[in-house]
Amino acid sequence: MERKDIKSLYNKELEEFLVSLGEKPFRARQIYAWLHVKHAVSFEEMTDLSKQLKEKLTNACRITVLKQERMQRSKIDGTRKYLFALEDGNMVESVWMRYRHGNSVCVSSQAGCRMGCRFCASALGGLVRNLTAGEMLEQVYRIQEDTGERVSHVVVMGTGEPLDNYDNFLRFVRLLSDEKGMNISQRNITASTCGIVPGIRRLAEEGLQITLALSLHAPAQEKRLSLMPVAGKYGLQEVIEACRDYFASTGRRITFEYSLMGGINDSREDARQLARLIQGMNCHVNLIPVNPVDERDYAQPSPQQVSNFKNNLEKYGINVTIRREMGRDIDGACGQLRKRYLDREAGIL
Ligand code: SAH
């Protein structure tokens, strides 16, 4: 029998599981706190459990733990990029960033990704597998233990498409924000999607307070489709409509992410079309100068062009910020640390 992955269980489910093992339900509270507050990696550490119970648990279930394989620290801003090994040997990467408002972790939701965005390093190797909720939590827990500082914000913007791994992602959000666990406010959790419409619609009905970020990257269907294959399945108008409805049901302002690629989507006309597309929405645009990926030839516009694009949007009354680049000196772009590692293993680099 497969041993149960207890880090992915809600408190209630853990209780039921313990009862099924012939234990008292209150044991769940103790074990849950060991897992999600103290971030224990083994039953051995759980000093308030009897020897017999520890043995029983060791036989019936397992604790998902990620192993830190590599860590790179930016000399510029202290950003840390982690490469973690999952228990089956797959690798995922996560990033730790220190901001004025607190420490933020960027987590991966899948090993690899099948969305195929043209500018993204994570798309290059395709999808390997979904991560479990426990594996997503572990990225946050291991980083908090390694830095010794509380993590207050989480963004699901690492490798993978969270809405392509919906159930595990939802479980992750609920566990992460549980007051008996890590207790990260849902308002401090952001999930980024390439625009899977049924996922956005379903998420809107979950009663969550998280921020939804849509990777927009182009203001017109044809251009967006040339950058993001997912747009062939869910068109631009449809996805914008889903974002409007997300705001209507949750009251949470949408963030539109827009990676600026020189000569591709950074013209004055692009800004005008973008403004028209989202006019009147309660939203915010986050401009990200594209991170050049070796295998792709998209280039960053000059700082002047980036600031012109911002000014153009502001003229139309759009709320816009330029994302501060963090960790420039440490395998910058999304998925590159993992990719370099895999290439090295395969003898390509
Ligand atoms: N699958 C989700 C989340 C992962 S990517 C999504 O598509 O939103 C997180 C963000 O980084 C997305 O907005 C993505 O489009 C962007 N991104 C990916 N590669 C990039 C690159 N090379 N430069 C800048 N942004 C990139």
C-alpha cells in the first residue's frame, strides 16, 4: 500500500486518518503543528508522540521533504535562488526575495510546463509532472528554515501553470493560509496564470482572497497567440471577460503581467491597444522587461522605451508599475537555474 502523503492533508483529513489508525483525533493537532508550524522533517522529531505512535506513522505514511540541491545568492540585492530535489529526483526551482513589505517566495507548481510560451525557459523541456500540495509547501518551509526569517508573501510564479494543476494548487493555498499552519494571509498570496479560462472561473467561486495575475503580454489576439499557444484555446476577449468576472465575484483587483520585448509588443500602438482593452477595469499592469533566455531571441527594450511605454499607459489612466529586477546576477529568467542544471547533467553544457 502506498504510504499516505500527510503534508498534503487538511487538518480535518489528518484527523480522520489518525482515527482510521485507531488514534484519538486530538493527535492530529499536534502532528499538524509539527508539519506546518515547526516544519519537522521526520516523526523522530515529534517529541510529544509515543514511540509506538511514531512507529505506526512511519509505516502508514510519509513526510514529503525537499532537498536543497543548490542555492545562489545575489550580491546585488540578497535574492536567493534555490534548486530543490523532489523525492523522485526531479528538480524544481524557487526564489526568495526581500522587500520592504516582507520576505517573498516564488514557488513552482509543476516540474516543467506544457504551456509552451515562446519567451519562457520553463517551456523548453515540456511538462514532467504536477507537484503535490506538500511539495509546493515544502519550497516555502525549506526556504524559511534556511534563511531563518519569516516568509510573509508567496507568489506562484515559478515553473509551471498552477491552473493546469488545479486541485493541488488549491489545496496548497488553503494549507498555506490556514491559521493553524503557516498562516500566510491570502491577501499576500498571488497566483499567476497564462489564461486557462475554466480554471479562472472555478477559482473565482472558491471564496478565496488571493490575487490573480494574468500573463497578458500582448494587447491583441493575433500577437498574443504568436507568443502564447494557450491563446489558441482561450482567446483574448474570453480571458479578459473571465478576469472581469473574477473581480466581480472576489472584489480582488487583477494584475496584468506584461513582459516587454523589444520590437515585439512595446510600441506606442501596443500601449494604446492595451489601454483600450482593459479600460475601466479595476486592475493594475506590471511591466517586466523580458529576461533574455539563451534559446530564444527576445531582447529587452531600453530603459527609455520601458519608461515611454509606462508613460503612454498612464496617459490613458492605467495603473502601472515597472517590476524591479531582482537577482540579475543569478540565472535570472524563470526556469533557467533548473534548465542549466538539467543541461549540465545531460552533458549539453
Ligand atoms: N504559468 C504561469 C506562471 C509562471 S510564469 C503564467 O504563465 O503566468 C510567471 C511569469 O513570468 C509569467 O507572467 C510569465 O509569462 C513570465 N515569464 C516567463 N518567462 C519570462 C521571461 N523570459 N521574461 C520575463 N517574464 C517571463
